[in-house]
Amino acid sequence: MPPNRVMFTSPQSRVVAIYIAPSAAVLPTAREQVRALAGQGLENDRYCVGGGTWSHWPGTGRQVTLIDGKVVDSLARDMPVTAAQLRRNLVVDGVDLDGLIGQRFKVGSAELVGVRPCEPCAHIEQLSARGLCAALKGRGGLRADITSGGLIRVGDRVQYIPGNASS
């Protein structure tokens, strides 16, 4: 890694939970593992099958969403909300999610690229808890696309791929 380069993941970076939902209005359910499909999304998840809230809009960054486990824990202490209600696919620990925007990284055997922050929308609040949009503002996680498919399991490392920024 070049000098002055921020370390986006640590050796302790891990997936602590995985959630998928078949459609926009269904509460995501926990999984121990999921197959990431390059250019599509997580197998059987709403955005992979075209059933997400924003599936009909063009754009990138809808294949996988990640959120910091510390944010999940903080929200659970402050309001009645579960990780599933946050509607993010991967809950991770030890990862600088904002630092991964525009960067390639590996989760399990899949390779992803960070696209943009995952800001909360009104849909999440309608389905979950009042005040959730404000509570998630600026810490809603990361939207990513899958560049190389593979298997993602709870406990898998999240690893920054040095020298491999997206163009």
C-alpha cells in the first residue's frame, strides 16, 4: 500500500450478518451465506430479481448494501429497530465504508466495488421506525456493485484490494 494511503479494512474486518428480501416490502431475513452474482446482486434478493423499491430506475450501486455493525448497535440502543429493519444486506465490523467508495474490495470469495453512500430513504422509515431516516443520515452505509461473483458467509473477511480502484 502506498504511503499516505488510508487503510479501509483491518485484519479484523468481518461480515457479522447477512440479510436478503425477495421484494421491496418484505422484511429481510438473516442468512448464514449468500451467493453474489456478478453484475446482478445477491441471489434471491430484491435487487437481483428486480423487486427492489428502486429497481425500475437506471443506475448503479443497487446490487449490495453494507452497514457498519457499530451503527446497527447504536441504533438498537436508541430506538426499537433491528438490523433486518435497516434493510442493508451485509452488516460488517472493522470497515471504513466511506473509504471504500470508488475502491474494489473482496467479501468472502466475491469482489465488489464501492459506488456511493447508502443514504436512507422514506421507504425505510415507512417499513421500520419513525425517525430512522434522521438517525441514519450520514451513516447509512455503502452501496456496492459485484464485479466478480462468489460466496459470502457470516464471518468472512472484508479485504481492500490495493491498487485496484474503479475507474
